[in-house]
Amino acid sequence: MKERARQGIATFLLVPAVLVAVGVLAYFTVRTTLQIEKLRQQSVLEATLALAREKADRIDKRIVEQDSAIMAIADPAHVLELTERWLPTAPRETPTIRAILVLDEARNVLSFASRASGALAEDEAFRRLLVVRMLGDMELGGQPLDQLRHLHRVYRGQSYLVSYWQKQQAGGRYLVVAWHDIGRIVKYALPSLTAEPVGGAAPSRVNVVDEEGRIIFGPQLRTGQFTVSVRFPTTLYNWSLQVVPATGEELATRVANRRLLELIMVAFACLVVVAGVMAILFATWKERRISELKSEFVANVSHELKTPLALIRMFGEMLQSGRVANASKHKEYIDIIVAESERLSSLIENVLDFAKVDRGHDAYDFAVGDLGAAVTRAVTTYRHHAEREGVELTCDIVGELGESMLDERAVQLAVINLIDNALKYASDGKVVRVRASREGSELIVRVIDRGPGVPKEDRERIFERFVRGNRAIAPTGAPVRGSGIGLSLVKHIAESHGGRAWVESSEGAGGSTFALSIPALAAGTSR
């Protein structure tokens, strides 16, 4: 009892401990998985960000290189020669610059060199815009000489980019302004720099948008977790360059699928561990239960063996002593000895058969036979015992059963066990009926009593080995003899013949019907 209590306490402590350990393991596994996934995403984002910055820097550098070329030729000392010095090389060295202006300290335009022939109205409009609006937005005060600056603004609904720097000549300060044509930048500069596949990225994965998100260059991009946006550093600083890896959508899908798969695997592993623990606990409980039932079985069998042996010895000693002078008493004692010997022999035979089944040595000698004849022999064998108990035992073979493949000895043993079970629980029922019939392709043997019935919860359990019903009490109130192996033998014999065993019962005085079935041979079949 103490050992069982210790095992119960150990189980009670083990299950929560295992569940907690599984939970902790699952938590750290999921957390580690998410951290690794986050690092993978971070590496992709960093690579994409580096790519975007490199592209923005290249565009900035291209514009600044053109500004540097203008700085070399825009000399205030030669303002009248600016057009002649610039235009011959403009298409090659400064393709996006449309005009160059030189202003004095009074903000008067000293020189205006333009590549747009025949667009005098546009040039004049820009000159007025520069003097009236742009100069006020430029950072001119306190700026060092020859320091390149850029102004990128929207005026009157149109985007402008101008580069400017201050130069000194003959004691005076001059302002040089280079007007970059936005249309030329979009048409010539951006495609040549951003449409190149980088690291396998397709051109459609890059675009340029303004401060309000309107697309300036490139297609509409489907933004996601791998989309990177950077502003141009110094020139087109109000615009942003957006870059999405060529496989950005595929990466996002793959990341989601991988995360889901890893979570499913973690959950599955946890379930397997928990199921394994539960299976071990169930197996332990079942083994403990079988051990308890075996102990009960040994006690029951010992009692079943002791009772007939004690009676045989007692009446045998009385006959041996010669104290029984009455002939009727002499015969009565001999009948008791014979009956108890039969009971003892039947119990030992049951135990031996069960031992063979339990060890797996359950081979049967199948042959084509008559089930009705086997049932009749079993009833005849047990009728004398039933009469001594005061119970009428009847046998009814309904119609022509036909032949079946069976082991006659095993079938007789099964029927005798069913009859013995009925006599034990329905000895006051006065009648036990044995009925064999054919129903379709099955031959069915039913043993019907008028006993107390079998509770619903016991109707499957009682066919298990060592198990006895919760109501193993006779109508008289006395405990019913038995070992708990008879019905399990019946079930095993029926199933070995390809059939089954079951009980139909109603609690109370309705009685019980125990049945077993065996497949019938089809007409013309032989073996």
C-alpha cells in the first residue's frame, strides 16, 4: 500500500514537471526561432538599404560631377564668353544642365547661357523666378567661397533643382547658378543609373517618388517588410529612392511559411513529448492494474482450489474412518466428492487453457464440424451439475445449422464457461436456456438466464482477463465464486474462430443473454 502511494505521488509530481519542462523548451525554441528569423530579415534589410544608398549616392555624384565641370568654366572674369566656353561640351559633360547664370552682389544677372534654343519665354520665366523667389530660399549669408550648394524645391507646381556657389573676382562676390533640367534627369540620368540589375534585382524593383509619394520614375512598387526608402543626400533631397529586392514578395512569403512550419514542428514535438509521457503513464497504470488483477486472480483461484479440496478431504476422511454406516449417507458423500472433483478439474482446465492463451500458445485444431453437436455435448456434460444446483438446463438447436470450421473442444469449453457463469449468477432463476441458431452467415450460441442482469458499464469490461463485474454477488447476497478468466477465454475462443462474444442484458430481473458467434461455411465449401 505504501509502495502504491509512493508511486502515485511520484506520478503526481512527474506529470506537471514534464509539462513545465516541455513548455519551457517550447518557449525558448520559439523565441530562438523568431530571433534567428529576425536576424535573417535584418540582414536582407541591411543589404537592401546598402543597395539603395549606393544608388542614391551614384545619382548625387553624377549631378555633382556636372556641377564641378561648370565650376571650372564659369569664371566671372569671362562672363561674356560663358556661352561659347560651355555649349560645345554641354551635351557630353553636363547633359542635365539647361542654363547657367552669373549674378553680381546686387543680384543682377550678368550672364545667362542656355541650351534651350527658341525657349526664351521659359528662360525669362526662370530668371524672374530665380531673382524673386529662389534667391530668398538659398543659403548665401556667411557661406565660404566655391562651396557647392543645392536647392530642390517646388515652385508653381513644378519641381526645380539648382546648384549654386559663390566666387570672388576683382574684390567683388559673384553668384553662379546652374539650372538642372528635371525632365532630363528623369529621362536620361535615372534610367542609366537605377535600371541596372544589381545582385540579380530586376529594374522594376526600383522607383523614385517625391515628398508627397507621387511616382517620378519607375513603376508602382508593392511595399512590404523588405521595402527600403532613402532620400538623395544633397541634390534631389526632397525625393526618395525606393528599393525592393527582386524576390521581396517571395522572401516575405517564404519567411511566413518558414515561421509557420517551425511553429508547427515545435508544437508537434511538444505534443509528441506530452503524448509519450501520457502513454507511459497509461501503460504504467495499466500494468499496475493488471498486477492488481493478477493478485486478485491468484487469491480467487487459491480460494476456488481450497474449497473443493477441503470438502473432498473432509468427506474422504469420514468415509475412510468407517464412521458412515448409513448407505444413503455413504452415497451422498461420494456424490459430493465426485462433484467437487469435477469442479476442481474444470477450474484447473480453465487455468491451464488461460495460461496457454496468455503465453501466446493458443493454437487450435480447426476442422469442418457441426456446431450443434458440440453445443449439445457441452450441455449434456454440464446438465448433471445444473440439476444438483436445482436449475433446469435446456438446449435448443434451431433448424439446420450447417457446417463451420471449428475446434470442437474449444467451443465446448466456451459453452461450458457460459453455462457455468449463468449458474453462478442465476442459480435462483430456476432455468438456464442454451440456444443455437443460424443468422445469415453466422452461427450464434446464446446462453439465457433470469439473473440480476449486467450493469451497462460492465458489459465490455467483464470480457477482459482477471476482470469481474462490480456486482459479483449472487441473488442471495453471498459473493459469487469465480476467477475472472472464464469470459475472457470465451471471447478469445470466439475471436480465434473469426467471431465475437457479447452480452445483452437489462438490469433488474430481466436476466442476461451471453452470446458467441462463429462464421458458417458457405454451401459447397470443404477443407
